[in-house]
Amino acid sequence: MTIKVQFPDFQTAISECYPLCLAGFTGHRCEQAVLKKVSDPKQAEELYQKRILTITGICIALLVVGIMCVVAYCKTK
């Protein structure tokens, strides 16, 4: 006896759980989550640098908050 189980593809499962647009809005960007594509190498490099800068900024902010929490904890001891 063989049991055959079909799983929906990942993109369909995610889009059902987390719609991309609010109710009442439609369009291409609401139906597909596609990363921004660029054909110009200079523009691609700029986009890459902005993403790296954003990620670095978030990491530094989290580090500063963590240090502040440790300092506040040590002062209250």
C-alpha cells in the first residue's frame, strides 16, 4: 500500500498565509514578490552598496542597544 501525499509549492503556501497587498489592492506587484532587477552594472553596484550599508547599520544599532542593556544591567547590580 502506497500513500501519496501532495504538498503545495512553497511560494503558493507563503502567498496564502501572507498576502503581499492589503485587501482591495491588486496588480502585478501584489501577485508576485520579485526582487528589484537592474541591467545597468553601475546601478546594480549602487543597489548592492545600499543593501550592505543598511544591513551594517542594523547590526551596529543592535550592537549598541545590546551594550546599553549590559551597562544598565551592571549598574543596577
